Amino acid sequence: MSDTVIDKTPNIIIDPTKVKGDRKRRMTVGEIVAFVLLILLTCTMLFPVIFMISTALKTSKEMLQFPPTIIPETFAWDNFKTLFTNDEIKFGILYKNSIIVAGLSVVGTVFSSALVAYGFSRYRAKGKKIMFMLMISTMMLPYPAVMIPQFILFSNLGWMNTFLPLIVPTFLGSAYQIFLLRQFFMSLPNELYDSGKIDGCSEFRLFWKIALPLSGPALATVAIFTFIWTWNDLLGPVLYLSSQEKFTLPVGLAAMMSSKFRIAPYNLLMCASIMTTLPVVAIFASAQKHFTEGIVLTGIK
Amino acid sequence: MKLSESKRENFYFYLFILPWLIGFLVFALYPILASLYYSFTDYDIISSPRFIGLDNFRELFQDELFYKSILVTLKYTFISVPLGLFLSLIFAMLINMKIPARGFFRTAMYFPSMVSGVSMSLLWFWIFNPEAGIFNYILSLFGVKGPAWFLDEKFAMWGLIIMTFWGVGAGMIIFLAGLQGVPASLLEAAKLDGAGKWRSFWSVTFPMISPVFLFQLIMAVIESFQVFTQAYVMTQGGPNYSTRFYVFNVYVSAFKDFRLGYAAAMAWLLLVAILIVTVIIMKSSNRFVYYEGGRD
């Protein structure tokens, strides 16, 4: 199966709207229909987002009003303040925890995956094909299938209610990211390494001084993928984190939904959701180009 | 010198892939084998595991909840996966047309996919609120009295399926990349040969993006076999087990009931199921997937 998914040539995406001379062309009937359809679809897609923002800015009273208002009668900006100052919610701590876990996971995954990907792309070795096949097959390994023994392992190590079970495995590479980076390293010409070799660089130095600096976009893609994945992950943190002091954002948000409040404070929950989504949106906005390149680079095509 | 060169490469290869190799052994291979072992034991994590042979599997095959969780998961998969793939392909094709503001449409459609599963669940639980929710309000404008959604066992699953529509942007982006890789020359050639839109889609576009389609199909099926967040955040598997997804069921057995052996048996069956389904899809894909330059 490994041979079928892989495509070594990265694609270049050409955006037809950017092609000159295309602008003044009249739209066909089909294109007008598509355009109108897309406007309707986009409105439907964005409506829940608008409703999320609107709920976040409502007072607890207006929140329960029926029929619901779209534009709040009074803008309750204080909700955001409440979120961070409320002792029950401890949103600041949740935020800090998520940053620690996601941050260290990014460092671990990027470094270890790059190392392994470099190994797969540069050397000919006995058993390499088998290793590669094994690596590819773990891409599809469902986490729930391995979570019970992992849980027992970590609980025997005494790592319960710490970030270690979430962070340590990331320092051992992630199959998907290794695959992505390997595709990238394969595209670097071998001649690049020759000058380094003549200078007597060690193998690790070739990796560190030549391969890595040339791989900015690919590494950024891996970092973004990893960040978003760990930032949004629920199941892992649910298993290993038991006290509120250690909760990451998804676990904390899910906990806010239950128990403590008689009616779930949806306005605060929506504030929290907005605050949780913001970093992801910011990262996407600043790195959208790398990201699209990266998706294509994985050879999904 | 030449002789040691291959040895040297061997050495560095294994040195560089060492982190992955350790990770593979400790966090993939060992858990798979240990999971199989635990599935033959009675284990509550406090006392040591007790070997009970096939008892867990015997019990599983008489466990109504186990069957229910399979049915729930399959129902969700059979509806949401085809629907999701179909919609994301259609949206990608719309955006791929020569229309203004494509960048805006792409971003807007993708936007919901940046919202985490938990936030998304909270938001939709609120939208589907039977009394104050906006979904039922909008229905009421059309004279329809909305159901109680996640509080009604007949509608909870449909609520979750409607939610998946909101996440099609992620698949759409990948299809879009695939569509943009279809050579314009091929489409022109089809046009010159007198092929209509419909014909050129099935004869040119679809074959060219079929590998993307296969990848998305497999990933979507694997993902929907592992639904957990929605059940954990919104429904707790209810009402009346109507959203008791397979992985949520495993989670409850293992970490609420502390029946780790029993849960390991279920987890192992999940692994086998995913393997079988992937192989079936891969095998049947020979009929519809086209690879440029043939396949090895």
C-alpha cells in the first residue's frame, strides 16, 4: 500500500483567478449559479460562527431569551473578563496548560520526526523497506486500540495526572509527520550535501546545518499540524489528567458543561470556545500558504 | 573503504530512525500485543490481571450494549461518510469554477474545521437546545415544530449527522488541491472530442482525483469508527444509548467501570475491524482508482 499513496513530485497549485486576462471574461450561466449557491452555502456555514460570537456577548438573561437575538441588545464584554477571573473556571490555568502541552508536543514532534525522516530519505540500509512499511502502517493505527495498554504502562510509571504521557511520546516521532518530511527531504538534491561532506561535516551536522535550514515550509507545516492536533485533542488528556489544575482547554471546556452549573453558561462557554479557536485561526492566517503546500506535499494526490 | 560504506549507511540509518523505532516498539507494537493479552484477562488495574481465556469474548457476544455500539457507529458511518465525501467534492468543484471571491469562499468553508471538536460540540448542543436553541426557532419560522434533538433518542443521531455537514471544509480543501492538479489540457481534449460536462467529469476529472477520493474515503471511515468527542461532551452516549459510539463504549468499560480486560477485547476487535475495512476498500478500489503511470 505504501507504493500507491506516495507521489514524489510536489504539485504547484495555480490559482486561475490570479491568471491575467481572466478578469473581464463574462461568467457563464453555470458559473453564476455556482456563485449564488456558494454565497448561500457560505452563509449557512458561517451562521453558527456568528451565533457563537453573538452568544458569547450576551448576558445570561438575554442568552435564554426566546426567540434568540442575533445581535445582542447589550454587549456583555464582561463575559471575557469573567472567564479569566472566575475561580470555578480557572480559564487562565487551562490556557497555560494547553500552551505547555501543545508547545512541547510541537518541539518534540518536529525535531524527532525530522530526524527520522532524514534517516529514511538519505541512507540505503538493510531492512529499510520493512521499516518504512511498518512506519506507514502505524499512520492508520487507531489510538483507541492502543490506549488501554498505554494507560496501564503510564500508570505503572506513576505518570498519572502529569503532562508526561501526552508529551513524551511526541519526542519519538509521529508517522504522519515523518512521512510528510521524508517526502520533502527526498526532493532535496544530493549535491547539497557534497560540499558539507568535503568539509568533513558529521552526518548529524549535515542534517542540522544543511537539511533543516532548507526545510522551513515543511517544518512549519508539521508544527502547525501538530499544534492544532494537540491543542484540540480530547481523548488523551481525558485519560491522563484528573485534577482541574492540570486540565487542558478541551477537557476544561467539557467539564464546564457538566456538574457545577445548573444551566450550562453557554455565553461563557462560547467565550471560551472563541478564545480556544483564536490561536488556531491566527496560525492558519499567518501560515496558510505553507499549509496548503504541505498538504499537497504529503502526496495525498 | 567501499565495503564499510554500506555498513556505515546501515549504522546511520538505524541511528536516525531510532526515536521512531523506540516509539514504534513501546507505543504501537507493545500495546497491540499487550491489548491482545489483556483481552484474555480480568483486570481492574488495582489487582493484577487474571487469565480467563475467551470469557471476555464470550461475554461480548452476548452484550447488548456491545451490539448497540456497533450499530450506532455503523449507522453514523454509513450516513455521514458518503454524505461528507459527496458534499466536500461538490463544494470543491463549485469553488474550482472560474468565479470571483474564490479565496473568500475557500476560507469561509474551511473556517468551521478550525474549531475544536469540543467547542464544536458545545456550540451545536446549544444550537440544538430544544427550548431556547436557534435551530428549532428557525424551523418554527417555517411552521415546523422541531424535535428535542439530543434529548430524544430518535433524533440525537441526526443532530450529530447534521453537525458533520459543518466540517466538510477540511475534505473540501484536499479535493480542491486534487482538482487543481487535473491538467487543463486533458479537459480541453475531452471537450474537443465532444464530451459534455457530465462525461468529462466521469472520464477525466474523477479518474484523475480518484486517489484523493480513496485516501479521503479510508480516512473518513477510520475516523468515524473512532467518534468519541461528541458522545463524551454532548450526549454521554444517550439518550437510551442512541449515541453510544463504539469508542465511547470502550472508554466507559475501561475507565469508568474499570474493566480493562473486557475493554481491551473490544479495542482489539476495533483494530481488526479497521484493518479489514481498509483492506476491503483498498481491494475494491482497483475498479475506480486510476494511477498515473500505472501502479507498481
